[in-house]
Amino acid sequence: MQLDLKETLKLAEIWAKEVGEIHLSYFRGNNLDIHTKSNVYDVVTRADKESEAFLLSQIGECFPDHAILGEETGEHAGVAGYRWVIDPLDGTNNFSQGLPIFTVSIGLQYEGMTVLGVVYAPCQKEMYSAVRGEGAYMNGKKIHVSVKEDLSHSVLATGFPYDKGVNPDNNIANIVAILPYLRGIRRMGTAAYDLCCTAAGWLDGYWELNLNLWDMCAGALIVEEAGGKVIHFRTDRGISIIAGNSTLVERIREKIR
């Protein structure tokens, strides 16, 4: 059965705000129960786990035949052709440090294509959303990517993979190569927020190596629906993407490896 995506978007936005309340209930508290995952740099908190459990319960109740991919719990099988891709707390390092830039990211795919995306930044009270073919919005206002076409006037964002300490293919060489040509560079600490700021034109572009699907599923659709382009510029380093307007994406690709 085909979903009414506009109605489904309303549900996802409600869930995102409720997850944001979970985040804020723990933010800058002393009960985070911080643990490391794959390595010392990759952390998870009680808020991550509680947020994902909430989303799993809501999706399971409303769409019991849908598959789910969650950062903390992995794959949950479904039979309907739909798969939710969720990052319950993108920017956990920021969150655990008390830095107010973190998000919840909710994407929905149908037969492998992302058709809906929601990213909510609770401290900023910014709700970014898109349905494929319907444009991108922040708090109900339509957004569009930057129109800048030259690097010298551009502010870009990037990040570093979690294995940066043991793998020399860690994005530092790219920063060295491109930084002299830029107005500025930012390290926000959440890929979903980087993509949404790119969609809104707050950032002119973004690139990163070795992301996971839950990091960028919703945000990439929001960029595309805001008139932007998202390309995969590496196939040997996880999900490695460049985002921005089509001209600037090519300018970035010329400089990075």
C-alpha cells in the first residue's frame, strides 16, 4: 500500500519533536551513562538509546510491516518495501560535551529511494523536512541552497571519520588542499545538521568521508529538494559525499581526493 507521504511527514515531525524533548531532558545533565562503541571516539549515551527505542515503538505501532535501520539497533526486517532510516541522536560527541548542536534524523525509503526526510535540532528549534518532489522546508518556510559558485566566497563544512587516529585516509589532506581557496571552513559535529545548513544556504557546501546511511539519508534528500546536488565521490570509504549547488559541488570535487 502506498503511503500518503504528506501525512506521514506530519507524523515524523511529531516524533522528531518528542525525541528532541528526550534529548533536552538529558542535555548538560550528569546522568548520561556514556559508553564507547567501536572505538574510544565513538560514544553512545542513555539519550541515544532512549530516543531510538521511542522511534522504534512509534514506527512499529503505526507501520508494523515497515523495515527499520537504526544506528543503535541495526536492521529490523519488514515486508512492505518501505524502510525507515533513523539516527536518534546525530552529534553525540557534541551532546555529551554539553555543546548545543545535535539532531534527530528520520528518513524513509521506498524500494531503496529516499522519499521523506526530517531533521530536528532541538536547541535551535529548527525542523528541516522534505518529501521527494515537494521542496524542502525549515519550520514551514521553503529553503534553497546557496547560489555562490566560487570557493573564495564560500564557507564549507566537513568532518572526520571515527577511525581518524588509525587510518591516514582521514580527510586531513583534503582540508589542507582546499582550505587556502575558501572563505572559511566549519566543523559542526553532526552530518545531518551540516546537510540541512547546506540546504538552507547557511553553509555553501559540505563534504565528508565514511558516513553511514543513517547520518545522511534524510539530510541528503533535504539538500536535493532545496535545489542542491549530493554526489558520492568515493566508493572505497563508506558513504563519502559532497553537497551543495551543482557548480560548487564540482569546484569542491576538483580540490579533494
